[in-house]
Amino acid sequence: MNNADKMFGCPAWFLNGNMFAAAHQEDIILKLPEADREDLMDRELAQLFAPMGRVMREYVVILPAILNSPEEFEKWLLKSRDYVLSLPPKVKKPK
């Protein structure tokens, strides 16, 4: 994995221009497909990521039950990576 860029002033990791993981304040967020997000939220292992009250619908905040288990956290981090790799590369908008 390459070095982190910045998003919201915090470390964030991107693949093909798409953010797949980031730190935000005290939280770790991951970009996941809908089925995985719903699964985690149904089991109360994640919550929607809503910085400044605005929901970023493809991202969830990973809760301590996952963060405290290196194996579980790695599993979900890899799911996030694989999901982002399945997406088309993000094209930067001209300034």
C-alpha cells in the first residue's frame, strides 16, 4: 500500500483515484458495497460516515469490535480495497 494522502486533513488511502480507507478524527472509515455496509450496520459493527452531518453513502465508520481484532479489521480493509479496485478509475476534474 502506498503512502497516505490527505482527506479532511487526515490520512486517506486511494486506489485509481478512489478513496478506500481513511482516518477521520478518532474513526477509521472504509468504502464498501451496499450489501457489506448493510451487513455491518445490521450487526452493529459499523455506522454511516457523516462528516459535518452530511452522509457519505458508500462509507462506514468501523466500530471497536472490528478495530480490536486485527484479523477482522484486515478482512474488511481488504474487502474495501477489492471493492474500490472493481470501480472505474476516478478522473480528476480540471481546475
